[in-house]
Amino acid sequence: MLQLGRLIVVGFVVLTVIYAVVSVWSRMVRRRKLAREWDQEIRQGDREAFIRDGLENYDDSFRRKLILLVYIVPVVLIAVIIYMMNFY
């Protein structure tokens, strides 16, 4: 039972680090795309306000919520593997 607890704690920590890295990386990519869009197409008004508004829209987007699959997919895969090993 101690091994299961250790697996859960270590797995949660590893998945949290992966989630943080993917989240920061995704936000940086979005910021870069918004800056490129402003530089190539808009060029009027405040660039930083445009990027800030775009990132606020990104924070509420479905794409940002998909990053939570970093937690869900590995847990489901481990559960399926444990089930298969014990009952098949």
C-alpha cells in the first residue's frame, strides 16, 4: 500500500511539473502569435493592449482547458493497465 501512495504522490508532482511547463510554453506561443499578428496586419493602437486582450481571451479558451488532459490521460492509462493486469 505504501508503494501505491508513493506512486500517487510522485505521479502528481511529475504531472504538475509537466502541466506547468506545457501551460507556460503554450502561453508563450500564443503571445508570440499575437505579436506577429499585430506586427504584420494591425499596426494601429497599443500593441501591448492587443496582446493583453488576446491573452485574456486565450485564458478563457477551450484550448487552454485541454491542457488539463495532462492529468487525466496518464491516470486513465495507469488505471486501465492495472485493471488489465489483474482481471485478464
